[in-house]
Amino acid sequence: MDYKDLANAIFPDAKDITYYEEKYPERNLKEGAIVTRFAPSPTGFVHIGGLYQSLIARKLANQTEGVFLLRIEDTDQKREVENGITDIVQSLDRFGIEPDEGMISETEGKGNYGPYRQSMRKEIYQSYAKYLIEQGKAYPCFCTPEELEEMRAKQEAAKIRPGYYGVWAKCRNITVEEAIEKINNGENYIVRFKSPGREDRKIKHHDVIKGNVDFPENDQDIVIIKADGLPTYHFAHAVDDHLMRTTHVIRGDEWLSSVPLHLQLFHELGFKPPKYAHIAPIMKNDNGNKRKLSKRKDPEAAVSYYDEMGIPKEAVNEYLLNIANSNFENWRRANKDKSIDEFELQLNKMSVSGALFDMVKLLDVGKTVISKFTAEEVYENAFHWAKTYDKELEEMLKDKEYALKIFGIERGNKKPRKDIAKWSDVKENIEYMYDDKFLAKEQEYPYQVIHEKEDVDKILDLYMEKYYNENDDKQQWFDKIKELAGELGYAKEVKEYKANPDAYKAHVGDVSTVLRVALTGRTNTPDMYEIMQVLGKESMKKRFEVAKKK
């Protein structure tokens, strides 16, 4: 009896690997095209680090006219959550990251290199495991969980490295005859990889981000096929990345220590390994200490958080590119209106240590991104968000024509308004434009310099009686406010006031503040001329009457 007999006893129906090599040929792509993948497990919410990886993987594929695919690694079925794949697909979609190939629902995929869900590829893995057994590079292991636990306890007591290797690899040297007899007797087993490595030897490896690194060789005989017939992550990823013709594996640097094992698997399977790029995790400043963003402690770790807060996907993607490449900020300064798709990401310019996540900076990016949106885009995004998260705002926005006038204030000019960083800011920033909200509120009027009731009332009355005309253009409007200021004894120009402050009670800017505060209850708003145009005469009269009663 030989290894082929053993392989046939374990996997009698498995196809020869030539079948899969022909079924999944080399891709017909131009030279230099990169094939990347995002390969999450459906075991919980999508982490911002996963979005970061997928954004980078998609960007590299796009800019080289390659392929970006979504593969679902669901071989650990005990940890799987309901609708986990749907959540992954929808999370990517929400951020505009569309894979060229891969899963598009719980059961469906698109592309010629599928199935893209590991639990649907069982036969493929078994063929390659059979191939390794035929080569004498894998073997069945009959150790029970109790025996393995006993072995681990002995290793810990002796303070030696835990694992299944060397003299501890009890089933490694079982003869073919003995193994077949155990299988025929119905004994339970798993399949292990027979590692050719030695821990006292080093491997040198060039990581695309980390640079040159060296590690001890892998000498562990890891499990490659579990008792349920499904593969372990390590084995499945090697087979999948080979057959899907992945050129670059972009993943978190917690996988860096697995490189010796993964390269060994590729070598023993006769595959050309992909290039590995290990991304440093996104960090958080926690009272002066840097730590990884935590699923447990940090709401911003979940991509659903950005949806709930209404942070635009464009802002999140832009911010992630900002922390991915240090030269992005300079590129953005020089290309204010270009799409991020035109930025060329470079892996060798990524940080080796983790970038700090800065919510203030992200919201700043959000303000800039939203300031470039048209009124229609702001409306559509805010309304879509409100339908899920804010019923009151949804009701306010049902009058689309009026909402568009509000969102059109100070938009589309050289210095557009930057008061909205996220869709959850919208209500607070526009509710004073709605009479039913504004007049129902117990309003504060922070008038500042001109605050005596008599002075305030005079300004409001005179403005409506003599100076307000809804047909005035902006220059005429401002000239009339100057005239109003002069008539009531205030400086018509700020510089006049500064030159001779004792001659005036206040200046035209202070008069404008009275009008602004009476109309909005705020000292800081977008352009007041445009606000008045949107509110209209009747609303202004009502508001001034209420202000005078205070």
C-alpha cells in the first residue's frame, strides 16, 4: 500500500486537481494588473478596519485595471451569525465599494472563479488535501481532543512551545496500513499538513508594506481538514488565493506571524505565492495611550455607526485614504475638486505603525465634502438618512421645494457654507428656518452689543417699515442696512467706528446682528440676505413681532 491508497481511503470521490487548474485558469489581464480580495468571516458586524482593507484592495485593483473580489470565509460555522453575509455585502455597498466578483447575497455570487463562499467549495479543498496526502505531505490524525489537551498540559508544565510538531506529532509516522485500518474501523480523524520546516531555521520575506522581515520556519503540523470535512482558514486561503489568481493579499498585520505557514503551504502545494501586504491597525488615543479600535469599547469601530451618525460615505472613504497614504493630503490640496478615484494609492507609502483615528478630522472632512454637494444632493442624502433615523426631520423635509431653498443658501459659490459635517447635524442647522419650530420654542435672543429693548425694537420696526424690499439684490439690501444704521446713529462702516468709537453707539455689523438674532435666535448663520429671501416677508414680520415681546 502507498500514499495514493491512503488518499483514496480518505477522499474516494475527490477529483484530480488538474480539473480545478483547468476550470480556473490564469486570468487574462494586462501586465501589472493586481487581483485583490476582501475575505471576511460572517461572524459579526463589519469593522472599520475591514472597510479600510477593502477600500485599499479595491483601489489597487481599479488603478491597475485588475480585479477586486469579495470572498466569504465561513468555514468556522459555529461562530457564524444570521444574515452575516448580507450585512457584509450591504456594508460595502453603502460605502460605494462594489466588488468585480464575489458574493452578492447569502447564496449568490457573480464571476467565473466561484463559488466565492468557502462552505460551498468543500470538494475543491478535499481535492487539494487528497493531492497533499498522495505526495506524503499530509496525513490523517486520530488523536482525540482529550489526548491533545493532555499533550498541551505536558508542554505547558515543561514550559515548551505548545503545538503539534516534532516528537509531539504523534500520528505523523503512522504507517499507511495502520492509518487505513483505523479509517476502515470507523475511527474519527482530521487531516494534518506534514510540515517540512524546522524552528531553528529562518525564512526571509519581503512584505509590501512592512519591508523585509524574517521569521522562524513553521514546523507545526496544522489541521487542514476538520472532522466536518471543511478546511481550516489557513488551508482554504491558500487554495482559494491560488485558484482565484489573487496577486496581492491585503490584510491586517495580526496575520503577519502566519506568513511562514502560508508561504510553506503555497510551496508544498506547488503554487506561486501572492505578495503579502500587512496593514497596521487603526488606533485610538485613549488617555494618552495608543490602542487598537475595539469592537467592545468603541462605537466608531462598527461601520454601521457611520450610517447611524449620517457621516457621508464620501467623507469616510476620503478620510481612510488620508490615513492610508501620507501624500494624500497634499494631493487633495492640489486637486480640490477631483474624485478620490484619481488619487494613486501606493502600498509602500502606508504607515508601518497604526494610524490614529481622529473623529474631529473625519468630521472636518465631512464638512468639506458636504459643502461641495448641490442642494439636491444634500436634500436626497438628508431625507434618505432621516427616513431611518429621525422622523421629525423626515417630516420637515417633506416640503421638498422649501427644503431645497434652505439647502441652496450659500451653496455653489467660491466659499460655500460648512456648517454640516453629517446628516445628523441637519435638523439643528435648519430648524430655525421653519416657523412652526422657531416660534414654538422658548427663544433666547443673544443680541450682543445692541441689546437694550428700545434700541432693538427701533431697528426691527424701521427695517420692516422703510428698508425691507424683497426684490432688492444683495448690494441694494446691504446698502439699505447701512442707511438704517446711519439713520439711527450707528456707524455705517465698521472702519468709521474703529476710527472714532466715541462718536457712535455701535456700527452696521452690530445692527446686522440684531436683525440676524431676531430672525434666527443665532449670532452665527449662513448668509442673512439669502435667509431673508427664503423666509419671506410674512415670516419675518411674525418673527420680529415675537422678538419685540421678549
